[in-house]
Amino acid sequence: MPAPPPGARHRPAIQETAREDWRRRYLLFPRLLFVLDDTGPVGIETRIHALSAAARDLALAAYLREVPILVAPMTDLLQHGPAAPVWRPVHNPDHKVGWMHSRRP
């Protein structure tokens, strides 16, 4: 078996350091934002509720505790702006929050 290239043994430590630097710089974990468009109000509601149903999957529970998933219709974003409370958490689609929302209420 060939020897690893110089410095290969140090990569896990470098990767770990980079990960910790990232966590220090970003206080909130990134969120996943879905923007829905081109389907009309009924289609938007159908898609939001489909995402909400998918988010109830137990396999996603740990992921959803770490990564907020929010959804908004494009019409709301254009009318009110992306910083407005137009985003709907997939775990509670009847509630509207700003995009910086990070945890379940």
C-alpha cells in the first residue's frame, strides 16, 4: 500500500478546526428556505402541507432540531420582502415567522 501524501494525517484536525471556526462565526445554524411559486394559492397551500407532512418523518427529527426549515410563497416575498414574517416553519405551517427564526415555538 502506498504511503499517504505528506500532510494527509493532519486533515482531520484541520477539518475539525475549520468546523469549530464556522460555529464561532455563525451563531445560528443555517436554515433551509423553500420559496414556492407558479402554482396559485391552492397549489402553494398543498405544497406547504406536503412539506409539513414530510417533516413529521421520525428519521428527520434530529435534523429538524438542528436545521430550521421554512417555506414562503414568492408573492409574499415580493410584497413584503424576505425579512418580513412571511416564512412558515414546516413543523407549524399555520404560524408565520421571520427568516431568522431558529427553533420551534
